[in-house]
Amino acid sequence: MINYSIITHNLKRGILNFSEKISKGLGRVEFKFISQMLYGILNSQNIHLSAIARALNENTRLKKTIDRLSVNVSTFKSYVEVFENYLGIAKKYVSDKTILIIDGSDISKPCSKKLENMCRVRDGSTGKYEMGYHTLEITALTPEQKMPIPVYTRIYSSKEEDFVSEDDEVIKGLKSLSKTFKKSNIRAFDRGYDANVYFEYLLKNEEKFVIRAKNNRNVIYKGETINILEIAQKFKGKYRLKFKAKNKKNIECKIAIIPIRLPIEPEKELNLVVVYGFGKDPMLLISNLKSDDKRLAVTITKVYLMRWRIEEYYRFKKQQFKFEDIRVRSLNSIRTLNLLLTIAIGYIGILSEKQSERVTVMEIIHESKRIYGKRNFIFYAIADGLYTILKKCKEGITKFLKKPPKSMQMCMDSMVGLESV
């Protein structure tokens, strides 16, 4: 039987310790704001300031708490410092072979009239064009559980004065990766990023990548420039890979690997991997991965197929926390909420990597009471478990922000068997 007094203390202290680390170098006011927001988001599973304020359960009028949070959200400016501190923690859960997945999405707000600098975006769920914001996310897959930990996030609008282009926004994200991760970390892209500007950047910086190509791309094969699909159709597939799709259907792929070059960088040798089994036309992957292993083509295919994790990440962010149901107006407030929600999901990702090691994490998953058992994408179970446990608290995190003497705190932590992140 779970002792809720101990586990709630562990969770609150763990969230506070995590908040202290990502608030390094900031003032006490910003630290308290970040701590309360992270706790409120994880407790309420919501980004509405009213829901977060209720989760804090302070001994003040609810409206005053909402007003305080609203002011802090709209005036927050320490994005770079906070995210760099967060990356310092997240990097401990990645390796030199970690896959980095880049993908864009949108926040669709068709009924909103007052939000700042909304632009025309394509709603990925309906295919229609609505008013809203563009988003760019980059996630790193953890080495053990292959869970997506966010390592870059950006909300932007084409209506902003300093906006250049979507390509420019993606290059900013790639430059951020170059500063934080090694060149050996493979960057995985969908076919929407099959553009010369990305190939040029990645090849110039000698960074490993796998990009799904479009059927209309031309490449150089045996000294001749030819359509990529025309080359692919000449090869039937030498290797085999059995793969279980998201709909649980078993798929047997036939894979071929072909040496090619690109017209924009004719001196750089690349590989074209052709994968049959996912539709009428073969899936075309361009990569600069090199190896003497004959199964290189299978490895490249597996790397790309892991890209679906970021789609699960987006779905989790939008469904579990109602990300698109934003109720703040200024773009700065929206970016602040996105930053803190992204870090909260990063915290869940870190917990997911410890699911078989820490008693507290196992208790969180147990409290989620999954009907069909633990699924591969464990984020939902951890989020539901956090919600179930923290909802039992009669008090929020306020008293934890009033630091007791160190000797008393050490005694308290030893008594409850504190597990810090």
C-alpha cells in the first residue's frame, strides 16, 4: 500500500530540486514563479492560469494568485538562462549515439481575435488553413527507453517584425543543436525538410543526418543527374526488416542502399536508402552515415522510423495539457507558457528513463491505473499518476518554498527516503 504522505513529499521536493537547478543564476522571485508553474502544470495537467492557481491552493484569494501568475508570465524574459540550465540536466540522459528528431507543427486558434501577431498556418489535424502560430520542436531520444526529451522549442509567427522565413527558424534550431550536441548525434528529418538549405548546413558542419527525400528531387548517380525515384525503381531491395507499425500491423520491408551525390555538393558522398513496404512508392532516405557493416541500410531505416516519437510527443503535449487551448493574449506570455510546459514534459521524460530504477516512479505509474497495462509511450501513465497523487494534497508547494534550516531539511529528507532528479 502506498504511503501518500511520503510520496507527495518526495514529488514536491523533487519538483523543487528540479526547479532550483533550472533557475540557477536567477533571482528568488523568478525561482518561486518557475517552481509554482511547474508544480501547477503537473498537478492540474493544464496550462490555464486559473487551473494552475487552483492547483497551488494558496491561502489567498484565487483572483490574486491568477493576477500574480499573469503578470509574471507576461513579463518573463529569462528564456535563454532557464533553457540552458534545463539542457544541462537533459544532456545527462543522452549519449553520443542519441537520435535528435526535428519537426514542426502549429497552434491553431480559428476562433481567437485578440491574440498578438497571429498568422496563417496549416492545421495538421484538419489540413485546413487557420489563424495561429508556427512551432518547431526538437527532441532527443533517451538511450534506454527511447523516450523523447525536448531539447529545443520555439513558437513564432510570420507577422513578427524580425521574422525572416521558416527556413531561417529551422536553421536557428539546428545551430542550437550544434552548440549543445556532438556531430555524431544523428539528426532525423521528415520529407518537409528535403531542401538544399538544410543539406548545405549539415554537410558544411559535418553533422550526421537522415532526411526523407521527396520524389521530385534530382541526384547524381554514376556521374549523371537523374530523378531520385527513377534510380530507386531500379533496385528491388537486398535487405529485409520486420517492423510493427503504429496501427500494430506487421510490415516486412525490403531495403536497398545506393551511393549518390547531390548537385549542390557534388564532392560529398551520400547514401540513398530505398525502403519498400510503406505504400505504392518506396520511402527514400538520404543520409551521410558511413559504415563497413552490411546492415547500414537497415540501421538508417530504423533511425528514421524512430521519428514517429516526436509525433507522439506533439500529441501528448496537445492532448494531455490542452496546449492549443491557450488563454493568454501576448506572444511573450504564450512563449513563457510553452517554455514551462516543455520543461515540465522534459521532467516527465527524465522520470520515464528511471521507471525501472526508482521506487517513486514505479509508484507513480502504479497510481495511473492503466486499463491495458503499461504502454511503450509511458508519458501518459506518468502524467496521470502525477495528477492522481498530487490531487490528494490539501496544500500546494508554497510551504516548501520557505526553506527550513539545512540540518532540519537533511533530517526530513532522510526520513522519507527522498529521490531527487
